[in-house]
Amino acid sequence: MTKTKEELAENYPDLLFCDGFDDALIGVAHRFGMEPVALYDRGKIITSLMNDGMTWEEAEEYFSFNIIGGWHGEMTPVFAELTTVKRHPWFLSQEVIAKIDDYYKETYP
């Protein structure tokens, strides 16, 4: 059963969320001795940024500096890099795959 952001916020009122990335929210991460935090799919965030017009390189830089680099205390969300995306690239849209390919063609001719 998939829970919505609203349901998670109701069950875990102290969660912090990343604005604009509800589609990348995949659940809650539990850590020993710490409060649960929101869990996001890193690949979906990168894909979302690319779908908004960024190149793969720009999306990675933006994510590193503005999203994962934004510390908001102990309740800061965590970001999972899912292995299924690496093993199964057909989960990405053809447009995103083309942007990634273009980036690597320019970087590694």
C-alpha cells in the first residue's frame, strides 16, 4: 500500500519534505536511536530536474548543492540510490536517457 505525503505527515508530524518532489517520495527511513525521516528516490529527483530542462550535469550539481547539501537538522530527509534503476534503465523516459547519452557523448567523445 502506497502512502501519500499527507498520510505520512499525519503519521509522522515532524517529517520534513522536499518541496516540489512529491513523486520522488518513497517512504520513511527509520534509524536506530533517531527519529524517522522522509525518504526520497535520488534518481527520481534527478529525472524530475532533467524533465524541467536541466542537463544531467546541471541536475546532479543542483541536487548536490541545493537538495542533499541543504542540512535542516536531524529531520533532514535522506535520499536512496536504488539499484533497480541502474539494472533496469527502461524505467527512465527516452527523453531522459537521450539527455544522459548526450552528456556522455560531449564529455567522453
